[in-house]
Amino acid sequence: MLIRCAELDGLRMDLRLREGRIAEIAEGLPALPGEDVIDAAGGALLSGLKDHHLHLHALAAARASVDCGPPAAADAEALAQALRRADGKLPPGQWLRGIGYHESVAGDLDRHWLDAVVPERPLRLQHRSGRLWLLNSAALALVEQSADDPLERRDGRATGRLYDADAWLRTRIGGRRPVLGEVSRWLASRGVTGLCDTSHDNDTAAWSVFAEAQQRGELLQSLRVMGSAALDAFSGMPGLQRGERKFHLHDHELPDFDALCADIRAAHAADRGVAFHCVSRVDLAFALAALQEAGVRGGDRIEHASVCPPEFLEQVGELDLTVVTQPGFIATRGEAYLRDVEEFDRPWLYRLRGFLDRGIRLAGSSDAPYGDADPWAAMDAAVRRRTASGQSVAGMESLTPEQALALFTSPLEEPGSGAPKLEVGAVADLCLLTQPWGVARNALAQVEVRACWRDGRLISGT
């Protein structure tokens, strides 16, 4: 394939792709007989984008679900109306699934509130943290087993609240994992050629599902798969990488420290890095202490680093860890942060520039479906650092458009290491914009992607 007149490092050049790589770069390359040609018309040609932290199956399921959080549902009445509308469109007996709920909408919900809104149909509503499911009585009737199941109970009666039990709920519902084709095509249309699924419970079955999706051509992107110790024995295959051992920390339910250190050492012995879910000071302090005790290796990561005060930032740097964060949360959740986060922690929310200034490897991601999956919206948020209403959140952490782009262009196996250089011989993971970079950089949220290639194969655009 020949790409004509693409903006590359500020110059308009032609590029020829052959056998998955960039074969030639020059001005005025002639088209070969039968060769496909795309006229870039001066649009910027960039490295393909990478989302270094998301949850693919949850994202695919979310696209068929009701958005139950702000701004889609601003209050209890708006939520009730959205659920009733969806209820009226489904056939009898089919589950209704809601996502993105937050207490700011209608408080701490239980089965009784849900029953008043959707009394007959089984309903499950997921908290935006991803940890909690809320079930109505019709749903509970289908999944409840015994007093030994993971459902929360008070006075022996299930409340409708279910924490950290996705796998159990999936077995009770009997559902299959959602098909990934639609969401994969959408991500490709935004220039995304690589993904890292960071679900902590990914196991051998999840690995097989991802591998089969790629073999069918359903999953267009390269994929790195984090997960449990069950993945220790896997070595990866073309387009599918074994990722880090994922530890999902929670302030009020931290694991035994010595056991955690042993698990870190076991992952390292299996030639795997580790990654820690850290959305609070407590999470981060605990993870850093465990890594200090157990030892670190290249590739060890902190996910989110939602609150990282200076003393912790310094320790992250000393341990030579990589941070993978979600700048888009400032735009989508900023109002709640300004309301709920203690004032002394607000300067350290979802830091960006502070990590880069310290020399810490920093990569960007969406945490979709818990955040907006569009990488360009996340880049815009990294530059603007403003809430939906325009309030600034830790504005000193803002990045230039070029730094924001760099968060999403490093290789899956080396997040934060910088974008691969587009040169002859390089793998042709490419994203072509409709505009030159000088125009696109000033309106990142409005960027349009013309075409996208993974390993030289066109996966989006014409």
C-alpha cells in the first residue's frame, strides 16, 4: 500500500507499506502496478494509539447497557426514567443491565429502591468503580444460592448488593462473554491499534476467549492481557502478549502483607511484572511498601495513581516504577472530585506533569468502560485539566498536546517509553488524521481519524 502526501515530522512525504512494515519513505514515490493508494492530503501520520488500561468485555457489555451515572442520569428521577424506558423496550424475562452508577445520583441503593422502579424484570446495576453490583428482587430470585454465597445480607436477607464477585455472578446468570467486534471496530476508528486488558481476574479461559476473538478477526488490535497467577505459564503469541500479574487493592480490605510480598516474588520468578490498582493514598502506600519489601523488576506498574502526593511520587521514582493513569477522569468526574476529595489531596489528583518532571515513565489509558474510551478526549483532558463545567483541577499538572499524545503511543510492552519512530523498517502501526498536526493539536477532542493500520493491515478507513 502507498500512502501519499502524509504529514510526517512536519514534512509531506509518501510512505510505502510492505509485509507489515514501512518499506519506503520519500517524496513522489510512484505507485506500483495494482498497489492500493491512499491520498492523505496533508493529514498527520502518527504511531497507532495504545490504550494501556481498559476492560474489553466490560466495555463491550456497557455498549448494550443503560448509562446510570452522571451526566446521563443526574438525579434519582432521571435514573428511574432511564431504567423504565429501557425496561419497556426489552422482551419479557431478559435481564436489564445498568452501568456507571454513583451515589451522587440517588444515594446508596438497595433492592427496595430498584424494585420500586423495575419490579418484574431482573435488573443488575453496576457501580462505576466496577466493584459493586446492585440487584433487584427479580434478579436475586435467579441468583441467590445460600447463606454462603457472596451476596451481602442483613438480618439474613440479601440487600441486593454484591461486591467483587463478577465471576460468581456470571456463572449464576449463565451469560456468555460479549462479542468484541463492534467495540474493536470503534476503537480502530479512533486510531487505536493496541490495548491492555487489566482485569485482575483474567485467567486461562479469558486468555482463550481473547485468542479466539483475534483468530476470528473479531479483535483487530494487538492485546496485552493482565490477570491472575493462572497466566504465569503463558508465553504469548503474535498479537497477544502475557501481561502483568494484577493486584486489585481496596482500602478497607487489604491483603495479608507477607502473602502479597510472596505473590510479587512468585510473579517475578515467572518472568512477569506486577501491577497495582491504586486509587487512594492507602492503596498506594501499601503497594509501595510491598514492592519495597519484595523487590521490583522492569515492567512493574502502578495503575491509576489517583492520589500521589510528593513523598509517594518520590518513592515511585526511586523504585523505577511505571505509572499508567487516566487523564480523562478529570473531565468526566472532576465535579465529584472537587466535592468529595479532601482539599489537601486535590493538588495530587491524577497527576501528569509531576511524574514526567521526575523522570517517571507515564502512559495514558481510559479505564473503559469506567471512563470514556475515546483516547482523543483523554488527551484533551490532559491538556485542559478542567471539569465539565470548566473548573480547573490541579492545573499545574497539565501537559502540552505533544506530551498528551505521547501518553498513548508507547508500545504495549513498554508503556511510557515514548512513541516508536516512523522510519523505514518500523512496524506499520499507524494512525492517519484528516488534518495536519498543527491544526489537530489545538482541538484534540475534535480530532477525526482518516485511517488506521495494525502491522501494515488497514483495520479502519479507506
